[in-house]
Amino acid sequence: MMCAGRSTTVASSRGSRSGSRRAAIVVCASAVIVLAVSAVAGFVFHHPEWTGLGNARLPMAPSTAALFVWHGVALALLSKGGEGRRIRWLVYGMAAVASVVASVLLVLAAAGIRPRLEHLGMAIEGQVRGIPIGHISPVTAGGFLLASIALGLVVRAARSHGPLAAVAKAISGILIAAALVFVLAYGYGKPLMHEGGFIPPALNTSLAFVALGAGLLLVSVRGTDHAAIPLSSTRKSGAYAAGYLLFAVGIIVSGSNYQRGVTSQYRSKLESELASISELKISEIALWREERLGDGSLFLDNWPFAEVVEDCIGNPNDDAAKERLREWLYKERQSYGYDRVFVWDTQGAEVAAEPEHAEASESHLLALLPSILRGHDVSLMDFHREESNDAIRLSVLVPLYSVRRPGQPLGLLVLRIDPEKALYPILRRWPTPTRSAETLLVRRDGEDVLYLNDLRFHPGAAMSLRIGLAREEVPAVQGVLGRTGILEGVDYKGSEVVAYAGPVEGTPWTVVTRMDSAELFGPLAERMWLFVLLVSSLLLTSGSAVALIWRNQRVRFFREQAMVAEELRVSREDLQQRNEELTRFTYAVSHDLKSPLVTIQTFAGYLDEDIGQGDSESIRKDLDFIRGAAGKMSTLLDELLELSRVGRIKNPDEEFPLQDAVNDAQRLVAGRIAASGVSVGVTDEPIVLRGDRVRIVEVFQNLIDNAVKFMGDQEEPHIEVGFEESNGEIVLLVRDNGIGIDPRHISKIFGLFEKLDARTEGTGMGLALVRRIVEIHRGRIWAESAGPGQGTCIRFTLAGTRIATRKRS
Amino acid sequence: MTTGESPLVVLLVEDDDAHAEIARRSLVRIPSAKRLIRLQDGQAALDYLLGSNFAEPDHPRPDLILLDMRLPKVSGLEVLRGMQGEPALDSIPVAILTTSAAEVDVMKAYREGAGGFLVKPLNVEKLAKLMDEVGLSRRARSGHSDGPTRSK
């Protein structure tokens, strides 16, 4: 009954369901179109944040946007459902055009050919993270190819929902899944494909594909939706969808939170590593400088050395003094490995040098000379290029003063350093193996940053690479401008880096340690990949699980419905059968009851005449006929009443042995049995019957009575009551060796008032009654006879019949 | 109705003895010469009708069949059906005897080739009229087709 009640909701719910799906398709189509149009509007009105859903995001290419609008419109055309031929052909054509365009774009994009035509006449230049903008990604083009194929299939499958619709559904699912992976990657801050050679799909492109895929899925599902769905099931579907959505949002949000936590943890760990390495470098450089200045200060106010120098200057021919001075210089050079150690007089003329080869005096050093001599202090001459050979050098400058004439400047000691040998190795050292990390030494030079050392990815940068201070995204610029600590930006080679900048005290130098973000976050990106895959597979699995459950429910519903329909059909057939039976019954009753009436009426008339004629013989005959008819009528009415009682008045079920029932029946027809000399045999198997005992006795009574009646002139009349087992069912039987039945008439014997022999007594109701009782006991009854003279066997079943287990065993 | 003619043979198929007696008494009241053969069930009727060429004197071809509808074994309708397609039986008029002129019966019987109805209790005038018609048609037929060979 519950099912029947549910099915009544079918008709009313159908409209609302298709209505909500139609609305969903329109929403999907609108989302696709809005995303595309807003991207194009961004290009037209120069709002980069519209083109890629946010600043510094890769924008959707105009060609991509155009294809999205195309597909969105096609989708919207299909939203109505049950559209006409013309619309379907139109959409089919659109799908065909789209698939051709997408194929061409796919080939071009895969080959790296980027036609300007894709910009649709707009002026689009530039790159985002090194990716040229305004061109379709091969992934996107492939997505459009799939989408257009699905669109075409959906239109073709609009009538015949079969494999075509299934393929369309599969394609839509793939589109959604793939686009979701890209969206997720964007959401987790690690966009996919941004490092490869191909252009990746933009965020809004991925989002639009999710909407497009969902729309296509909704349209393709329609084909299978011809069967009506009850409102309750629709609500359940809604609940499933909402539950899954909630679950998905939960997974994505908690995933992104977790990922953010992991990222920041990882990041701060790496940053502190970077910072400590950087600080180490800074202190190393500062220490190195201190040591060099210390080397110099050994000679400042060094009397023995000053004396030797004074001797040499005072008497240029004093070879002994010169030898001693060179001894000093030689030792000093050897002690640290200076490039060249030499002494000048106050005029800048070289007094002595180690190594001894002559070199032209550097004019800039000459210019510095007077101030140095006045300064009374050791100083470091910063990186500079030698005029003679363009080599990069630093020098420790020590002013020398006369011993004999105190305070009088004597000359200058220069400890010249080749940074390639002395300083750069310190910078190049890195505590861990790395692909991209390096330390830069820079200083401000006018409005530029001047790189002081050679760079890993820019040999020959030392003293030649300059970057304008305006380019503040470069960490070196930021460092020179006074920012210290962790910096992010794009470095000299154009790659994203994380850097640490710090000044070296007492110098114009800034140390910048930098590492490519790619390397720094490489391991993280790998984990992110795994994480995105994990989350998306989790979403997909749970999604398919929900879909499976939902589908199962629907299948169960339809199965139930089919079962209900089948039951209904069976009961309708049953009803029809009963109806026919009733008609036959009424017909038979009216005929058979009327028949004795006619007799009585007619013979009453004859009686009248015969009384008038005084024919006593005829009068007696007439009265006999009248009496006979009245008696027949009375019997008929009794039996009809009896028949109507069966099923209407029912005694409680009980279990009793077959033998008891047969004995009771025999007792009831004992007179007739005795008169005809029939022997009755009963099986002695412990068969137990179950049901209305009075009725079941009636069955045996009628069957035995019948058998006796149709015994004919059998010499050894015998009736046997037994049983058979057939297919696990106990079939009871009453067999006689009487006149038998012509097989042609065998089907009639259980009919109401059917008599096979006009001469026999009875109304023909007995077997009809038997059949009724058997049916009431959920059984079947049928007759078998090899033919006239071959005896008859009536077989029947009664529900609940069993063989009792013998007590002995 | 000259006496020189052979009596009309009426085949009565009726299981109920009382009704058979009624039919017999009704026929007695009709003055024409006739011979009544009674059979008790449909099977017997079919056996009678299909089983011979009516050559034997005690198995004559009936001129009229009075057929009860409700008969044991084989019903009146089944007898009609069995007679159909038998050219020898085509011209024998069949009158259905029934306790009710229910439409269903009438329709079915006509479809199976019944020639008329007699609703029980039998009306003697109607039966007489039917007998007259049967006698007339027999005379017409024997005068026409069979000629003198058939007439004794």
C-alpha cells in the first residue's frame, strides 16, 4: 500500500524535477558565459584582475573565452529539454564547428605556435610568470575538443538514450574531474603546469570547464530520465547532492588549511635556514675584512719597517735596504696570498714591489694618495678594476710615516687583493648541495646596484652587472635600499627567488643570499602535487560512491515499482478471472434454478388438464415430475448455500492425520459405499494435513462419493487414497478403477453444475465445491484419466501438508 | 399434411427428463405426423449427427433439431459448432431450447448457426408454427432438387 501511495506522487513531481534541472543547466551555461565575457571585458577595459580572476594570475585567452561563449550558448539552447529538430540540428552544427576550431587550436598550441589571431584584434602583450598571455593552452583546447564531442553526442542521444549518452556522461565527468584538479591546484597556491613548456589553463578557464562539464552532464542525464521519479526520491537526490557538496567543501577547506599550515611551517624553516646561512656569510665577510685591515695595521707605525722604507727612499742606491724591504714585502705577500704588495713614495713612485715586475701606477690610487697620507689609518680600497689589465682588485692601504722626522709622510704600502682568490671562494661556499642558491655581494653605485662578484647564472657579472634601483622586485635592489631579512622577488635572471639581505658593517656592501623559489619549494610542490591528487581522488571516490548509492536507490525504487506493477497486473488478472467465474456462476445458477421451475410450471398446467380429464395415471406422473423438480431445486439451493459458505465461514486451522480425514469421510458416505461394494484403501504413511478439518473431510467425502458414483459395473470396485511427492511437494490423490473420463471433458469436471452424465444423480456441484475448498487452502486440483473405462485419479495439494517424523526414529 | 408423407423427424437433445417429457407432450398436440428421437447429452447428439449417413430406418436424418443449451459433457453450443462445416447437416434447422432468452446465448447461438429459439416453458403454438415451416421447406426441397428419387 505504501508503494501504491508513493506512485501517486509520480505525475506531480515530474514537472518540478525537470524544471529544477533546466534551471541548473541555465546556471551552468550562464556561469560559463559570465566567466568568459568578464575575461574579455578585462582585456578591453584594461582590468587585468578580471582577465584571470585576480592580480598576477594567468588570464583566460580571448580565443578560449570565445569558445566558452560558443559552448555556453549551445548549452543554454539545450536547457529547455525536448527541443525541436531545428534547435538540435543547430546545436549539432555548433558542436561540429567547435570541435574543428578546438582541434586546430590544439595542434597549434601543442606545436607552440601562437597566432595573433587568438587575441581577437585586442592589443595583448606581456607575460605572467614567464608565460605569454592571450593564447590558449593545449589542455584547454583538448578540453574544448572533448566538450564539443560530448555536446554533439548529447544532441544525437536526445532520443535514443544508450551508449551515446553514456559516452557523453563519461566525457563530462572527465572534464569536471580534470578541471577540478586544476582549480584545486590554484586554490592550494600551486598552479599546475606553470613551470613546463606549455601554457597552462587559467583559473577562470578551469572554473568555466567545471561549469561546462556540469551542464553537459545535466543535459546528458536527461536522456535517461524518461521514467518518472517520485518527489520523495528527488528530495533524496537533493539531500545526497547537498551532503556530498558539504563533504567536498569540508575536504577542500580543511585540506587547504592543512596545506597552508604545512607550507608556512616549511617556509619558515627554510627561511630561517637561509637567514642563518646568510648571516654566516655576512660575518665571514666582515671577519675577512677585519683580518685584511689587521694585516695592514701591522705596518702602521711599524718602526723597523718605516726605517727600511725611509732608507730606500733616502738612498735609492742602498741595495741592502732595498733587499730588506723586499724581504718584508715578500713575507707579507706569502703570509696571506696577496696579489701584489708594493710601496710607493709620497709622489706615487714605486719604491719596491713583490712580485717585482713593474706596473704602471693606477691613477685613481694616485688621486687618493694625499687623503690617505693625511688619514693616519689603514683603509680598504673597494672593488675596482685595474687600469692596466682591467682586473678586479681590492687593496689594503697603509700610510707610512717617517721615523726620523716624526709625522712626515713617507709613502704608501698597498696590499692588493685578487678577490677571485681571496674573497669569492667565501661567497661561493654553501653548506648544502643546491641547484640555485648563491650569495651575492652588491653595492650601490649611483642609481644602480652593482654586482661585485661573478654569478652562478651570469659569469662575468662582477663589476659589470648593474640593475637600476627602480626595479624594486629584485632582492639585491631591496637590500641596497636598506631592507634586510627575508625578501621575495624576481632576481637578475628573471626567476622567482626567496632571498635574505644584510649589510656588511663598515662597508658599502650588501650580502644577498638567494635561492630559486622553485628549488626552495620544490619538495613542497611535489608534496602539493600528491596532496592535490589525494584530495581530488578523495573527492572523486566519495563522489562516485555517493552517485553509486544514489543510483542503487533509484534502481531499487524502479525495481520496487516494477514489482508493484507486476503485483497489480497479477491481481488484476486474478480479479478478471474471478469476474468471469462469477459471470459463469450467475449464468449457471439462473439456468439451473430456472430449469426445475419450468418443469413445475409446465406440469402444473398438465396436471390441470389431466385432472379435468380424470386421467389418474397421468396425474400421478405429473405430480412425480413436479415433486422431482421441487426436490432438485431444493438440493441445488442447499448446495449453493454450502458453496457460498466455503471461504466465508471458516473453522480454525488444525493439524490432523490424513487417515482421520478419510475415515470421517468414509463414515459420511458409508451407506453408498456399502451398497456398491466398493473397497476403500488408505495409505499408512503418517501424512499430516493442515487446515479447516470439516472442509477437508468434505473434500474426501465428495471425491469418494464421486468415485463410487462413477464406478460403473466394475467387478472389483476399488478406491485408493494415497500421496506422491513431486518437486518437494506432497500431492494427495484419490484414484478409482471406475468408468473414467473422456479426456476431452476432463477440464469441465470442476465447473459449477457440470455433469458429464445426465443419468447420474446430483447437481454437478460436488467437484466445484471440492475445488473451492482446495483453493481456500492454497492448493491446486486436477484430474487425470486414461479415458473411458480406465478409472480416474484426482490429484490435489493442500498448503501445510507434511509427512510426520516417525516417533520411533 | 397428407398422410402419405413420411413423418417429420424431430431430434430432441435434452438431459432433463421432465423437459424431455414436456417437449414430447407439446409435440403430441401438434397434429402433423412426426417421429421424436431423444438424446440425453451433446456428445450423443454429435455421435448421432456425424456418425452415419442416416440410411438406417432407426437412424433417420432429422428434419428439426431441438437443442438444449446446457447439456452434460458437450454443451448445445459445442454441438452447433460441431455441426458447422458439415454440408450434410447444413440444411437441418436447429431450434435452441433454453430457460432464458439471455442475449449472450442468443448471440452465441446465432453465430454458431442456430435457426431459432424456443424459450422454456415451451409454447405449443410456436412449436406448431415451426413444425409447419419445417414441413413446408421439406416439401419444397424434395419437389425441387431431389425429385422423385427421394420420395418413396
